[in-house]
Amino acid sequence: MYQHVTPYAGDPILSLVETFKQDPRPNKINLSIGIYFDNEGKMPFPNSVFQAAQRIENQVQPYLPMEGHAGFRAAVAKLLFGAESLVLQENRVAAVQTLGGSGALKLGADFIHRWFPQSHVFVSDPTWDNHRGIFEGAGFEVGSYPYYDPATIGVKFDAMCDFFRSLPEHSVVLLHPCCHNPTGVDLLPEQWDTILNIVAERQLIPFMDIAYQGFGDTFDSDAYAIRQAAKLNLPLFVSCSFSKNMSLYGQRVGALMVLAPNAAQADLVLGQLKFIVRRIYSSPPAQGVLAAQGVLGDTNLAAQWQNEVYEMRDRIRAMRLKLYEVLREKLPEKDFSYFVKQRGMFSYTGLSVAQVQRLRDEFAIYVLDSGRLCVAGLNEGNVETVAKALAQVFAE
Ligand code: PMP
């Protein structure tokens, strides 16, 4: 019956996690997957989210509407666009609760493919692997635009601008407003201004995927690109995830926002998004979103939550600094300042595939083949070991 079904090669990141689990070495360190661990190496549950989750334990949950929880959708829109946002006052944002950030990407991708079937999608080179997967899965041809420059461990900004200028109208450009995954290399506000002006001139469709709000700088400044795009009245799509900043990984809590030129068009978009939802999973899950909404809808808990995220951000920064200090001491002739300049959970280390392999074989330290290291997996107990191993591998 199923002889013709081709085998699935597996996901590279998830497969590496399996290899890690099977590694018998007791001192092994996993810095491959994008999960935030605390200083004890545990996945923390922010106290604010825990409190909100407790309030709704053991309640029967009726179906949510296709578009999800109304209070949550409104609260997320404010978190992304700003509480005083004009586009929200004018009801120009179609907002849907989604199954994590991945669900938001898929819903947005399906919508664009249905209504702009000629469009192609362009993702940064490199990007989170599943960006390509999700958009190809929705039927798009996916290309990439110049982004990361290995020579400077920065952005190829001029090449990126030139590439955007060459794109046909309604091309979709997938952008990371903060904490670029996998490189940790972000655009500066003035670079965003330039890019968004090109997006406007060329009539491109910006799709901003924000999975780490609060981990870069502040909740407001991490949303700079989103708010600037709204000011420019761009046909903006935003996918967001609460997997990392609320530790709601398995609850699948995210949202998709689509900015329309007026309220009537936002309504049309919302209608079609509901139609897509209805034909795939009908309505989103309730438990996680009620916890998220319990936080966002309560002034005190929301403030507590933001501070808890800032503590995570600061812990990551401290680990970056520690890595940098050890490496600078061990290899003073090399410049490792990129470790402290990069933002968010990840760092592109500049390690080659051979160096990554050596780190794994000799030191039982797991990072991705691309050289992406999850800084959020470091702690006081392992950072020194990792830094010293990196120094040995970089010294080759
Ligand atoms: N976008 C980016 C950039 C991500 O890093 C991730 C998660 N690794 C996602 C989207 C998906 O988020 P979720 O796990 O909530 O589906």
C-alpha cells in the first residue's frame, strides 16, 4: 500500500538532539536546539506565566472561535504595534491566534499564496531552516537575499539593499525584527529605515517573524521594525511566538497580524484567514493562550513577565561576555567581540563544519553544523568549559 511513500530524512536540528541524547558521555553539553535554559540548566517557567496558568487549571475549555481568543489577539497586537498605535485605533490589523510562531508563518504563507499566487518568497541567507520549509510547503518558490557576511560577522547591508531594489512588485521578503536566527546579527534602526523605504518603493510584502521579543533589547525597541513598517503603511505580515519568552513551547501559543490599508480590508483578510483555519484545524487550543492572556491582560503580571524576560536576556548577555573574556585571554590575536555584539539566544560562531565536528567528538559539545551556538544553553557551570574548548578549536 505505502511502498511508494518516500522516507523522511528528518529535521537536522531535531536529529542532532537525538544524537545528543544517545551520547553516553556524562559531561556532554547541548548548545544545538533553541531552548532557553536557566543557570541550573533547567527550562524555567516564568513565575508570572505560572501564576496565570494556575488560575485556569482544571476548567473545561469550550472551543475558541476560528480566529482565537479575542482578548489575547488584542493584547498581542498592542505588544507588537505599541499600545498607542494608530493602525490599531483604526482597526486596520487582522489578528489571529495561531499554533505557535510556526502556525503563524504557515497561515500567513497560505493566505499570501492564495491571494498573490505570482509572488515569490525571499528569506535571509542564512535563516531558520523551517522558514524555507514552511513557505515551500505552502507552494512557494523560495529564494534567499544576501544577509550574513562571514568576513565581518555582520550584515552585507549594501548587497541586501541592492537585492531588494531588484525584486519585482509583491515579492515577499521574510525579515527578523530582532535576534536573528541563526546568526544573532541584527539590523540597526537606521538600516531598518533604509530597508523599509526600499520595501515601500518596490511595493514588496514584508513578512516579519518575531520569535524572541524582549531578548534583544526591550519589548518596544525589539519591535522597532514592525512599528516603523506600520508608520509607512506597508502591507505588513507579522508572525510571533510565545514559545521562548513565556516558556510555552509545547502549548503552541503565537499570533499572525496582517496590516491592511483600511478597516474594511482588514475584515476581508480576517475572513479569509478564518476560512483557512476552519479547513485545517477549525479552532486553536485554549489552555496555553489563556495563560498567556492571563499575563498580558493583567497589568501587574505583564510588568512582572517583562522583567522576567529581561532577566533571561541579561543572563544570556552575561554568558556572551564570559565567552568573550575567556577567548580574548586565550587567543588575544583574534577578535571575538562579535560574541557580545550579537543579540538573542544564538550566536554564529564562525566555526567551520570540521571545527564543529571536533567540538562534538573531542569535547562532547553540540552546536549546529552551521556553527550556530545556542548561548541560552550556557550557564555558570559549563561556560568556562565551552569557552576553553572553543579556544582550542579556534587555535588550530
Ligand atoms: N521563527 C523563528 C525565527 C524561530 O526561531 C522559531 C522557533 N525556533 C519559530 C519561528 C517557531 O516558533 P514556534 O516554536 O512557536 O512554532
